[in-house]
Amino acid sequence: MYKFIIMGIQGCGKGTQAKLLCEAYDFVHISIGDQFRWHIANHTKLAAKVNRIISGGNMVGDDLVAKVVSERLAWHDWNYGFVLDGFPRTFAQAEFLFENFNINGVIHMEAPDSLVRERVLARRVCSGCGLDYNLIGHRPKTEGICDVCGSPLVTRSDDHEEAIGKRIADYHTKTEPMLRYFRRLGIVVDINATQTIPKVHADIRAALNLPDSRPLNSLTLHSEREFAKGLPS
């Protein structure tokens, strides 16, 4: 069983790469951002609080994040392993994770702030089916309309200039020091995230010494489209 963490500034493509690893090896992709968005979409008790925090571009507190992660990992649906995306972001969160799980490796996606900002501002999501688009490399056939269900495309509530600036600053001040701690443990692999999606995917597999997986043509249609585009969503 493999248990990985994938780290990098939001917009570096870590979500795309996490999904590809999971499709290739039957891991479970656990995205903390997706977990919070699920709570918001389903109007749970903590939805209003989380929405207020992330819409302002702030990081959710350690206790609340750890609670959401604990509840998700308690499903134990990760028979072959998981890729944890967006957690941990602070030393307290890392301490919680390492006390409870034997982490095999940390995938560090490296990309300059300028590229990350450009990618995030270009992101769109379908208001109907939730399919992700990126106006740089994965544009809809009809501007502003989902190719699959025909619903309008919208910008995520936290994808605005001020919030992006706060997230980048938070990453450098809070997450990078934690990354240095992981390096001392000898479990970090650095990946150049500015390359094409297939090259980044291949580099991750090689760095982690993962065995051969299913051929790329057996991945999902959406992932194949993203491979063809060569740009992360």
C-alpha cells in the first residue's frame, strides 16, 4: 500500500497529477479542497464557515482541516493507497498525519509564482457537472459553456487576484518551512511542474520508483484530453 503527499502552490498542476497517479495505480485521490467544496455544495454545518474563510483567500484552521481529513481517511476505501492533495500545510497538520499514517513519499511540484497566478486566473468549472476547464489549454468549444452538459462555466469563489496573492504568500511562509522538514526525513522528490503533463507524470513515476501501470490509453477520457493538451487543468 502506497501513501503519498503531493505539494505545491495551488495552480501548479498537482490535482491533475494526483488524479493520473490514482487512475494508473487505483489509488484514492483525497483532495482537501474538494472535501471543503463538497461541504459547501451540500450545505453542511461547517459549510458557511469554510466558505467564508476560503472566499477570503485564507487558510482553514488546523483543527478544522484535521477533522475533515480524519473523517475522509476513516472511510478506508484506499485499498492500494492514497494521494493526499492539499494537506498538510502546517507543522501541526504534518504532526497529525505522521502520527497516524506511514507516509511513503512527498511529491513536490515546482513552478514559479508568475506561472501559477496565470494558470489559476484561467481556471473555470462547470456549474452543472463540475468538469474543470482552463482557458490556457483546455478551452470549451463554445465560450463560457460546458462541452458535456451545456451549463455555464464559472470562476471558483477563491480564484480572484487578492485570494491568489494570499495563498501564494501563505505557501511561502507556512508550507515551505514544512517542506524543509520533510527533506530532512529524506522523503521528498522534486518535480519540474512547468513541463507537459505526460512528462511530469513520467518524472513522478520514475522518482517514486513506481512499477509499470496500465497503458495510458486505458485512462479516463478526461485525462486523455488533458494529456493531449499538455497543460494542467
